[in-house]
Amino acid sequence: MASIAAAPKIRVFATRRIAYSGRVEKRRIGIIGLGAAARNIHLPAIKKVRHLELVGGADTGDAGGFGFPVFGTLEELIAKARPEIVVIVTPPDSHYELIMQALDAGLHVFCEKPFVLTLDEGREVIRKAAECDRQVVINNEFRFMNVHRTAKDLIGTPAFGALQFIAMTQTFRMSEQTEAGWRGQSLMRTCFEFGTHALDLCRFFYDENPRAISARMPRPGGVGGPDYLNLIQLEFSDDRVAHITLDRLVRGRHRYLDTRLDGTDATIEASLGGRAEMAFGLRAASRRPYLNLDFAPSACADLYVGDKRKRIATDPFDLFAQSTARVLEEMLDAIETGSSPSCSAAENLNTLALMLAAYKSGEAGGAFIEIDV
């Protein structure tokens, strides 16, 4: 294993829901990119935040029927709708230019992940944001889901103990719909588009950056093509490990993300993807019968001590819009107070570095490599 330089300790800010009892005026917000992510996540999220006023959007395609003015470019949106904040929900290769344009115009920026394509672009965004005294926040909404926030809050408590191991698994059935647009056209597919969420969650739960990363990205049956299978290992301090499996080859059950956190005193299992299940049988050791009824609209987290299970959190049907609204709320708080939000561009640069290092490791056959931030 190659020598690994330890990454600096990071602080992960509390992801509680924030109350804005003191704020009177609404912040004007605009959105560029009015595709599925905007319609299903960002527009509903904006509606949930009562201190935001949606003043317009921008899209190069046919984007009528939204109930607010839609312009052809970000420049037009800025000039005619005069937003204070712009939400960027366009393909990732356009993010850097749009972020810099918004900062030049004096706007705060809320951007989808991955926020830029290279570390140099990320550093330039961070420099520009500091120079303009503006916030650039990345939508790492998985940190703000009830199931993940509750799990994080239990780490280090007597109920769970110290976190020792993280295992994450996604089995994702692809379709024409999931591969439409830039996602299906990119050779950097799975780790680039979804892996950033998993990597960010590992940093969130361990509350530090990993010391090393290794990734295998097998392409069974041929050479080349997108990375539909990711086998990633992260090495943290005190010989603690996280293992991530992202499987887009699956033809069986679709599971959006299952996470297991092993503590010294208990285990937490969190699952994204609704369920309604009934199970019954006999316990092997005691020969006693059991009956389990399980219903969760979109996500759930359970605390296990042996066979004993306690439901600790669920999320609503619109968990992506709900959690995105929480990131927006934290951004508003940062704008008001001048604080540093947990999903700032500067903080997210660590996750971007991990994602890029995963591809570098994959090209090297899974070698452990240093992470350059």
C-alpha cells in the first residue's frame, strides 16, 4: 500500500432543523435548469422554506407552465428577476462557469453535486466566493435526512458506542429513464453521479476525512464503458474502515441505499426506499415464534442489539425535497450570521477529492492512493 498522508480533521456541523423567528424579509431566489431534478426536488424544496421568494428561472429548452418567469440564460434571469440567490441544477460540466458568473453578479449560489469537475475549479470557486463575500453551498442533502441525522446523533452515546465500521450498498436497476441526458452519456457514471453522496456520508458519520481510498471498478464482459460497478474502501483513523458497493449491474431488487453502522454496543441499519413488509418465523436459538410488521414511506433507521430492534427514525415521502429544504435553511442562516455552513464549497472539496481519487485508484487496479485536497 502506498504511503498515505493523513487528511486534516474536519468539523461537521449539526444538521438540526433551523428556526428563523427573527427574519422578516424574504430572500429572492432564482433557479437555472428546469429538468426533472428541479421539478421533483428543488422547486418543492424552495416552497417549503418560508423565507424564500422564487422570482424566476432559466432554461434553454421549452420550460413553460411553471407559474414564474422563465428566461433563456442566467444573465437574463439576473438582469430581469434580480435574485439574491441562484440555484444551479444544470449538467455538471456547466457548473463552474455558472457559479463564477453568479458570483461576479454578487449572488449567493446553491449548486447540485458534483459542484465542479476538478479540484482546481473548486479552489477557484472557493477563492472567488471569499473575495465576493458570498456563500456557495452544495446540495449534500443525504446528511440532512432524518435517518442519517438520527444515526449520527447516536454515535458516541451509551446506546450505540463508538463507530467502528460502515457498510453501504446500492443495488440500482437502470432504465432508459435513469440513463437519459448527461448521466447516460458519461463514462464516469456511478461514482461521479451517486458516489459523492456515499463518500460524503462516510465523512459525515466518522467526522473526519479518510486516510486512504481504494476503488475497483470492474467492467465484466468487456473493456471500456461506464463504471456500473464500484467497490470502494476508505481507511480512517484507529484502523476503522468504510466499504461502499454501488451496483448498477443488478437485475434483481432495487435498493436505493442501505447503510449499516457497527458500533461497540449496537448496530444501526438505515435504508432509503419505501417498504411495507411482514415477516414471521422461528428464532433459531430460542425456537420462539416471531412476527414483524414493517412500514416506512421512504426511509427508515433501526437500532439493533442482537435480535432486538428499535425504530429510531423515518422520513416523509418527499425526503429529497424535505432534506434539500433543510440545506437551504442552513444556507440562509449562514448568509444572515456570516457562519460557515456544513455543505459549503470549501467543505465539499474534500468529497470531490475523494470521488476523483476513486477513479484514479480504479484506473490503477484498486491501489490505495493519497488524496490531494
